[in-house]
Amino acid sequence: MVFALAALAVAAIAGCTDKLNGGATCATLCPEQVVPLRDTVLDVAPGDTSVSGFPSIGTENFILVAKFGDTLETRGIIRFDSLGQEFIHNGTDSAITSLDSVRLVLELLPDSNPHTTAPFTVNVYDVDTTAADTVAAGLVPLFRPSRLVGSATYSPADLAGDSLLVPLDPDSIVAKIKASARVRLGVAIQPTGNATPVLRFTSTEGGSPAHLEYRVTADTSVATVNNVPLSSGANVPFIAGSLSDYTIVAHNASVPNPALLAVGGVPGSRAMVRFSVPSYIVDSSTVVRATVLLTQDPNRASARAGDSISVSPVPVLVSSLVTDPHTLFNFVGSTGALGMGSNRILPTDSGVRFFEIAPLVRTWKGIADSLNPRVVILRADSELVSPGQALFFSSKASADVRPKLRITFVPRSNYGLP
């Protein structure tokens, strides 16, 4: 309804002439007058901020294992908290006491990494610990030689296949089986020279996760035992399920200061900008155009800083009763919502960037701020896929580079017979 009213208002104005002037040919509907277009630039309201951590840990559709030089390094965690302890031979169940071979099967995404041009090594570590193991600070130290349980080197052509098979040490796994212990594996990638390899394999949320398979004997008539990721570390089932596999960040050189708004990167950051728009514009005018002006600060510490990323404005889908920024950032519209377009941005660029949000501003008409907050969220279209991160000055910066909102509108006019 809001959009329909806005469209009717614009159509009525345009009915006279493209210059918004009245004329003698439509004296009744459009009296002789000039309908003024007004333009105003508003400073953003306090409260703009950015939050990192998207997608949330464990909700990724794929696991990203990459090493982008000295800018960014990510690793994968896969949990097998319940292992098959028996095998079937000649119709009889027998306990597993030894293993012939073990391998971790990583199901690759199509076109996993077109940038990989040199051989790379995948290393797998035992990262089981009694400490908090969803925090990178506790997990990264476990990626050490004494905990290495498997390793293999691959060529770029191997990424064109469906999967990578990483052989693991059978003695390490059978010891876990005998002890009824869990297996938690950390996957890291080691490049050749200055190459920046990227490995993307499907997660539990992606539908075809990595799995652990082992053979009790070289006899191929004995079936392979397969294990899918499973986490028992949380009392809430849906949380435990999400933590079956996830990505951690081992190193990130792009750490913005509080005076900046960050968008993109790994883990993905989203930025929120608040507005305080006078009611005579929101409720009593026809908004023709609304543009958010953000001044970009070059981010030379970004991974793949020479590759552009796509940034989109999206609406918030919850009321102002939700005040926690991270929670609020989870309830946002999808890219292209309300017809708002995206911008291609190079992380190392600078200058003013323009984001058109007129369709969003029009939805504020006649609705209280408590129900439809005067807020816009900026997010990267390909979170976790494109590692680049763009930085913008916030309201904490100097006045000349703070975010602004430029609105072009037509004030309400009372048409009628004289």
C-alpha cells in the first residue's frame, strides 16, 4: 500500500509535464503552479556501528580453508563426536580393534578456487580439547606438528574433481575408537611459495558435508565404515548440529578501528546507519530520491584488496524493541530487497560512495519509528565467498567525512477547484 500511494503521487505530479509545471490544458487537476522539488542533506543519527561474525559460526554453507599471504588465514573444524565402532563381515558384527586405512573426504564446491595456480598441501590435526573450542584463540595453538594426523599435497587440477581424499594415520583413529573418544579435526592449507590457495568444501548446512571413512581390512568385500560430522558439545540439539563443522579465522590483518564502519571480510562484517528524518519529509511529502553518502577509507590490509566486492543496502525486518546490534543484524532483508541496487567497491579505493535507498525511505511513511526503524544495513552480497573488506568513516569521524543522507522530495500540495 505504501508503494502504491507513492506511485500514485508521483504519477499525479508527472501528469502535467516532466518539469512539474501546471498548464492550461489540465487546469482542474493541475492548477497553474510550479511544484517545487526540494533537496536537503541530513547528518546521520548517533548509533551507527558495524558488527562482525556473519554468517554466524556453524551456519556456513561451506567451510573456507584459505591462506591469503599475510592478510588472512582461515581453517576448518570438523567434529566426529560419535564413531562407528563395529564392522560387518559375513553378516556378523565385530568390534573394530585395528584399521587398515583412514581418510577424510572433503566434498568440494564446484569451481572451488579458480585462483589456485600452484600445488598446495592440506594438513589435518587433532584439535580435540577440553577448553572452549569454538574460539579461535583456543584452537589455533592445537595446529602444531605433534598433533598432525594426516597430510597430502594436491595440484590445482585436483580442485576440478568432486572431492579431496586426505589420508589419516590409522593408529591415531583406532586409539580414539577403542577409547570411545571423539575425533575433532582441524583442516589447514599450506601454499607453495607466494601462492594464495583457497579450499571450499561443503558443510553440514550445505547438504553434503565432509565425512570420515575407514577400512578395517584391505579385503574389499568388507564394507567401509562411514562417519558423518556430529557434535555433542551443546545441550540444545539445534546448536549442537550447527557446530558439527565451522570455519575459524587464524589470522586477520584487517582490524578496523572504532571510527570506521566495516563491510565484508571474513568473518563478514555488516554496518548499520541510523537516520533522524523530519516527519514533514517522511509523512507529508513524496520522496523522489534518497541517497546515503559514505566516505570510503582505503583498506590496504584487506585480503584480495585488488578484487572488488559487491555491497548492498538492505532493510531491517524487526522493530526497535531489538536493541542488540548482533541480533538486529541477523534480521535483515536479502540483497536487492525493495529494488535497492548494489555497488561494486574496491577495498583500496577512497572517496564518496552513493547508496540509493528511496524505496526504503518511502516505507517509513505513516509508520512509527518503533515499528519500522529509520535504519539501513550495508552488507556484502557474497559473505565468506569474497574475502575483501571495505571501510567507511562513521559519525565518530570528522564532520567532512561523516555519513550523510541526501533526500530530494516534493512537499504535499493541496489541489482543488478555486
